[in-house]
Amino acid sequence: MSERAELSGADRDLLRKISAAAFANPFGAERWELDAEIAGVPPDDPEIVERVVAVTEAVFARLAPSVRAYRAEDADLVEHALLFLTFHRFADPLDAFIARQAGEPEPLAFPGHADLAAALVERGWPRLRVGRALELFYQLRRAYGFIAGGLVGPSAPMRRLRAALWDAVFTRDVRRYERHLWDRMEDFSTLLLGETGTGKGAAAAALGRSGFIPWEGERFAFSFEEAFVPLNLSEYAEALLESELFGHEKGAFTGAIARHEGAFARCRAHGTIFLDEIGEVSVPTQIKLLRVLQERAFTPVGSHRAARFEGRVVAATNRALTMLRAEGRFRDDFYYRLCSHVIEVPPLRARLEDEPAELDALLGALVERIVGDRQAELEAQVKAAIARDLPTGYGWPGNVRELEQTVRRVLLTGATAPDPASLRGPRDPAARFWARADAGELDAGQLLAGWCALLHRRLGTYAAVAERTALDRRTVKKHVLAGEPLLSA
């Protein structure tokens, strides 16, 4: 048996860093620090990835021609470097293929698969594992593109959001995902929390289009467009919601003139169903959804035969689930089944407070989405109209959705023409109170008083508030009387 090759100490140390960088979250600080260390440049260098690739190519040029020439630990490091180089070599063809596949319900052929396979096999990569490498490359490229492209902005809250979404797709360790979890992610539900208009739907779409898709020789098994099944639960009356979720058989109820396939049936293996406005569903519907999460099965209305669900659940709400759970309107067992991974989508005001330049990034993305390409002149006109028409520090209560409509309004009329009610702030007393609390305008005593007043409005009696807060009734009454003016302010 021929003697195995061995890496030099310096090459081994460098390849360990390259391996760690290759599998690190590209939106996280660990990846930036590793890239900077490998390339010898600051983390914000615009060409840092290209520099890391160049360093890896230089190391690879002095290695044995086959990854099989090395002993176990060294072989793993050389394999990881080969994957890293091949991935970046085929990044542009993969991006072009993803762009062609976008909007296409049927899977297209990937013309670059033969060249990619040859690049791996000629360096000793087992031919039987080529398909698995291609599946991973395709998923990595989709996830990066959909997360980075769909959720823009340089602020710290958005950097954290992008990193959290990547973890929801690949976990904290891509190697662990690739070895053990790639076909088990349906067991990990994700719950997106955030105010109305913050972009929870965009975050869910990025997750849903970034899941695993099997490779079948010349094409992938299905289009990523078909992998994502969104459903806004608040759009349906209670009587119709069960049918939309689980489907129904012909004749199951009056008006059921044909069999209907529900959202869970349309969600394929490795796909994602997005349950928006999950905080609006009734307790009976929660119980039915809980069964799907626990047993991975559902029964269409009018059927006695259970169907298998092999997808993943992502849910979202703008409601305060802690309050709904305390009031018995959101089941604890359902919540705990949903919350494998809870991700908070930040409000626009928090993003702009952290990084005012975020507005420029958002305006650029929104103008491009509306008119089809980047238009610096239009972006400048919109920004000038916002500065002219809206007060400094405007809180954007409608978040990114409001900003998008403002952009459309400026493009149409040249002015923002804001809703006077939005300039006055939220009309709902609870929303006004929490907005003031979020802005840091209330002290601890006012927070407690306002909370007791809100509970009194909701529960109706001092006794009920006392039971909920674990305070005596006399103290509760004092706080309620002090808190009412805060709710009317």
C-alpha cells in the first residue's frame, strides 16, 4: 500500500481556517473574522472573498493531485478546500441558473453539472458523491441570494436577522447539517415575530425557497418556486380555514362540488408551508395544527384517511403571544411545538435608529423592485420628498410596507402625502402606550400603571387584574387610576 501524503504544519493550520470559514454562517461575525485572518485584510474589504479564494488556490497548487492521497484528518481538510474552490468557481453559473428558474414552476436542466462533476472527480472526489455536493452548492447559493437579496440593510438588527435565517436553514454548523440533518429539517419549526409590515413574509419566502432539493441526474427534482406554500390564515373564515389547510373531499359539506387539495397536501417533501397570522386562529384550529406538528399527519374534511405531511412549518404573527397565552387564546403546547427557532424581525424605526444609512439601501431596493432596475435619480427624488414632507425621526408605524407605498406615492405624485393619522401615532390606546414604552418615555412606575390599566380594560374588574398580576386589589386600583391618563395621552 502506497504511503499517504501529509500536509505541512503551516498548510494544515491554514486549511483548518479555510474549512472553518467555508462552513461558517456568511452573515455572522465568525466568518468575517476568519476571512480577514486568511486574506490578511480588514473584514470590510470589498474583495475579501476573492482574496480568500486566491489564498486557497495558492495552497491547493502545492498539494497532491488527489484528495485520496492524504490520511484521514488531512483528507477532510483538503476535501473542504476542494469544495470551497469548486463552489466559488461555479457560483456565477449557479446564480444564472437560479435566475432562470425563478418564476418557473417546473424544474429546468442545469447545464453546468457535467463541468462541475469533472472539476471534483479530477481531484479525487468520489463520483457517487458528486450529486450530494451539487445539492449542497445549489442550496447554499439559493440561501445566500434569497436572504441577502430579500432582506437588505447594513444595520445591526438586519445583520442579526440574516444570520438567524441562515441558521434556520443550515443550523449553526453546515457540516453537521450536511452529515446529519439535511433530510430532517421538517422537525424544526420556525416562528417569526414582528410588527405589521416589517418583512416577515420576505423572511419566510427566503427560508421556503432555500430548502434542500434532490438532484436527479440532469435536473433538480422540483423548482424552488414550488417548494414554498404561503397561506395567510386571517383571509379565511373559520368555516373555510380547515378546508384551505387540510383540503376536503367531494360532498364533504354544502358547496363542496369537487375534491380540494389543501395547503398541507400541496407542500411537498423538503418544502415549507408558511402560516401567516398564526396568532389569529382559533383554539380548535390550533389543536388540528398541533396534530400535524406532532404526528406529521392530517385528515382532509370528509375523509377518514390520514395523509402524510413531510414539509416544514414556518409561522408568523404580529400579536403578543405571551398575552394571548396568558389569556388562554393561544395554547401553550401549540406554542412550544412552533418555537424550535424564534426569530424577531426588527421594526423599521429600530433599523434606522441603529443605522440611518439603511434608508438609502431600502430606497434603492424598493425603487429597483418597482421600476425594474436601479435608478439613482429616482432614489434621490424619493429621499428628498421624505426629508421635505415627513418630520425628523418619523417612526414609520407601517414599517417597510409603509415605506414601499410612500415610494410609490412619490413616484406617482412627487410628494409623500402621509396619512395624518400615522403622523399622530397609533390610535389604539394599547399601541400608543407600548410605542411610548418602546421609545423609553415611561419610567418603571408608569409602565406598571399602564399595564394594570390595560388589563383592567381587557378583564373588566380589579379582582381579575389582581389575580393576573399577583398584586392586592387596593394596589391594583391605585395603579389603574394612575394608568388611565397614560392610555389617553
